[in-house]
Amino acid sequence: MDKRTARSIKSKNALKSAFLELIQAKDPELITVVDLCRKAGLNRSTFYAHYSYTDDLIREIILDSVKEVYFDLGTQWNLPLDGGGVDRTVISTYIHRFLNNPTLRRFCTCYNSEKYRTMIIRAQIELTLGESKDPVRYYTAYFYNAGVLNFTQEWFSNGMPLQENHFVEIIHEFSKVMYGLKL
């Protein structure tokens, strides 16, 4: 790796770290490029060398967080199945990883969280859909991921009123519909 590439990676990591620190105290919408650069110890031109807008940085941070959640679980259309739906162990692992990811939790509970849920759903699809560019598959996956994410967020926000095994069973049954489609 040449020095320029190494410096670029270091700058991007510094900006990501600064953003992750700032969202602990501020809503993402309120974080400015000046805030980020001051916290990261970089100048604005460095930020704009990597990102056009803060949303570009946010998308990258969300994709990184979704990768952590989905690490080794499989692709959207190649998850381990059980009885025609996603294996319950995979669902449980996903839920625990999602709920224990402080970045995703923060984006789901902040002001204007609807905007970030959409980014999370798109990151999940981008990461897990695989090679298919088929719009029917894309929107089926979008619908499924949106349902699971909204259900997870509501379950979490309401103090997890369902037992986890019931929550997992609901997602498992929902996944049977998606996988039952002949796509």
C-alpha cells in the first residue's frame, strides 16, 4: 500500500471515529462538517476529498455496522432455512447483533430515524442480496428487511414485551412468505 492510500484510509477512519463519538451526544442531523473535522483533527478539504455530504459518510458508517451484524450469516437468498423460513438460530443471532450494535441503535432511536432506517434497509439489501439485479427480488428483499427492521425497532422501543422466542417465531413465519415466493 502506498503512502497516499494509507493516508486516505487513516483520514476516512478518523472521520468515521469522530462521527461515531459525536452521535453519542448529538443527533446525526446536527453534526456538521466543521464539527467532524474539528473532532478528527482534519481540515474541511480532507473531508470533501472523501465525501460530498455528511450523508455519504453516514451511509458508509451504516454499511460498516450492517456488515458487523450480518458477518458470516449468509446472503439474503442463501440463509440457512428451517421449515421453509430462515433458521431461528440465524434470526436470534441477527437480533442480538443488531440490538448490541450501538451505532445502529443510535440511528434507529434518533430524531429523523425514518431516514436512517431506509439507509439501514438499503445497506442490508446491498450486502445480502447477492448478484441479482432483478427488481422483483430487490423489492421483495426491501419489503422483508423493512418489516423485520420496523418490527425489531418497535419491539425494542416498547421494552421488548414479547418473549424473544415469540419474536423470533414471528420473523421466522414472515420469512416463510418471502422464501415461499418463486423468485
